Amino acid sequence: MGIFAKIAAGEIPSYKCAENDEFYAFLDINPLAKGHTLCIPRREVDYIFDMDDDELARFQVFAKHVAVALRRACPCVKVGQAVLGLEVPHAHIHLVPMQSEKDMQFSNPKLQLPQEEMQAIAAKIFDEYQKL
Ligand code: 5GP
């Protein structure tokens, strides 16, 4: 099993932000901005565009709900969405709270936040997601 599948299965710890039967969301360990979240399918699939139409549609709707919760938890101008997948071969959608376009530049230096702060951010997002 790959690292993200293990995270979704709870075999590797993560800062959980949201979940349902099919998908899981957690904080990126090297965030571009506070609240940078990754959404993944529990099922192991590498390339997002190999997902069939229905699964991809459900995945996008899940990411939308996470983005709504994220914006309430981490006020921002908008939540940006990106798909790269060059580092981890398990489909994932990046959600990044943006104050400006610069926040979506993946070549930017990443933030290093204390564990307690990561925990607090994830708990806020999780709480907002539960309220939807
Ligand atoms: P990509 O594959 O989209 O280029 O980048 C993978 C992303 O996953 C990176 O932003 C990286 O910080 C994040 N990442 C890689 N390994 C882990 C991990 O073990 N835990 C978490 N929470 N994030 C990870």
C-alpha cells in the first residue's frame, strides 16, 4: 500500500480535515499556506484523469465541500485548487487558502508549523466540515 492509502486507512498518522466512505482530506505536511489541504480517494489510483467520470465527479464534489469548510476555518480571498501528482503517485487535489496568486506557487518555500498549530487548523476544518 502507498503512503497516501495508508494515511486514509489510519495506518500512518495525519491531520484529518474531512472524510467519507470514499474520500479523505488531511493537511499537507509542507504547506504553501496555513490550511493547505490534500483530498484523496481511499482507493489507490495514481493519475486523477484515470478515474472514471462518476468517481471523478464525486471526488470533485468532496473537494468542494472541503474547500467550503476550509474557507470558513481559514479566512482567505478564495481557496485555490491544483493537481500536480509528480511527487506522490496517488491521486490528490491540493486546496490552498489564497490571499493572492503568489500563494499557489508550488516553488515557494513551504511553511513549517508547530504540531499544535497543525492540529488546531485541522480540527477547525473538521469542525466546519461536520457542520455542512
Ligand atoms: P505532488 O505529488 O502533488 O507534487 O505533491 C505531493 C504533496 O504531498 C506535497 O505537497 C507534499 O508536501 C505532500 N506530502 C508528501 N508526503 C506527505 C505525507 O507523508 N504526509 C502529508 N500530510 N503530506 C505529504
